[in-house]
Amino acid sequence: QLQLVESGGGLVQPGGSLRLSCAASGPSLDDYAIGWFRQAPGKEREGVSCIASRGGSTKYADSVKGRFTISRDNAKNTVYLQMNSLKPEDTGTYYCAAYRRLVRTCELLRSYAYWGQGTQVTVSS
């Protein structure tokens, strides 16, 4: 059973950076597509970024393109979300999620089977 744990959230000023981590226990993350999602109070959850299994492609929401970067470290069984030039509208609870599919593309608008508990990101001066 795949288990995911997010970390790295916190309070940061506008323009600052954070790196979120999604650490997995159980199977290798390399066989899973991983997505990052966020939810702000009173808003629907939205997909931020995803990375396909086994070195496949990445995808980003238009709102974070050029500012966020998703990556894997298979040796650590961890996926990262580097967030730069943060804006107040990036505030929310960030979740990582996974589904197992051995294709070289990922999708944000689909069902993810495994979810972490979330980490809070607050961008405020």
C-alpha cells in the first residue's frame, strides 16, 4: 500500500520560495504518476502539476507555469515541488497524490488513488 507524506510548507513573503516534498513508503514511486494539488479556503481543489512515471513528461497549471517545477528523486522515493516567485493567491493546503500507470504522460483531471494529508502554504507579507 502506497503511503504519501507531504512536508515543506510554511509562511513565506510574496516573491519568496518554498520546496515541498512528497515522500513515499511502500512501493517505488517511479511506477506512479504523481500530482500536486492545492485547495484554498472556500475554493475548489485545483491541480497544480504532475509528473509521469518512469521519467515521463510533466504538466503545469497555467497559473504556475514558469514559477513551479516538479521533479523526482527515485533514490529517496520522493517527489518535489519547487515553488518560486510565490504570490498570495498560491496560499492553500497542498496535497500530493498518485496513481499507478506506466505511460509517459500524466493528467491532472483524473482520479488519483492515493493521497497525502497535506501541507499548508501561506504567502503573505
